[in-house]
Amino acid sequence: MSKKNSLGLIGERAACDFIVKKNFKVKKTNYYSRFGEIDIIAQTDKYIVFIEVKSRSGNYMVSPVESITLSKKKKIIRTALVYMLENNIMLQPRFDVIEVIKSCDCDILSINHIENAFYQEDNYEIF
């Protein structure tokens, strides 16, 4: 496993543990469709939550959430729509980002959960 994949996996596990403590129910991790991948799909009383996990260690030029491109957002939204259709989900979708910052030794330094980090705007061409 590459160092990047290992870093991401550690971050995703930490993010799952974090949201479970916040009373989210994890429905699926690493969900794939032909459009892309969603790191974590969780549910609250009101929302089906699609979560992108961004992990970083050491110094970085931009914050993890700022590294999510418009193209990546579109892929996440398309994949979320597929998941909702396949599973007959009638809850309001929400798109969150969880930033996981780790030390060089892979100790978790901080976790930042950004609710409604992005959403489907009218000017996004989804398909």
C-alpha cells in the first residue's frame, strides 16, 4: 500500500470514529459508482450525509477543504444521486468534509468536521 493510500485510510477510519461519536449512523464507506467515489455515507435523523475525508500531515499549502476541486464536487454529487436512487433514499442530502490532520508519526492532531461544505448549485451541470 502506498504512503498516500495509507494516510487516507488512517484519516477515513478516524473520521468514521469521529462521526459515530456524534451519533451519525455510518451506512457505507468507499462507495463507488461510474461517476466516482464517496469516502463515507452516513445518516442523521434529517439527512443522508455524503462525506469527503481529506487527510494531511506536516505542512501544506492550502487547507484540506480548499483542495477539493469543482470537478471532484461534481463527481461526489453525481455519485450521491446514484446512491440515493439505488437505495430509495428520501432524506435531504448534505455534503460534508472532514479534515484530518496527522503528525509525521500518524498520530491524529485534529479533526475538523465542516457541515454543508458544498452543495449542488444551479450552475453545476450534474450530467
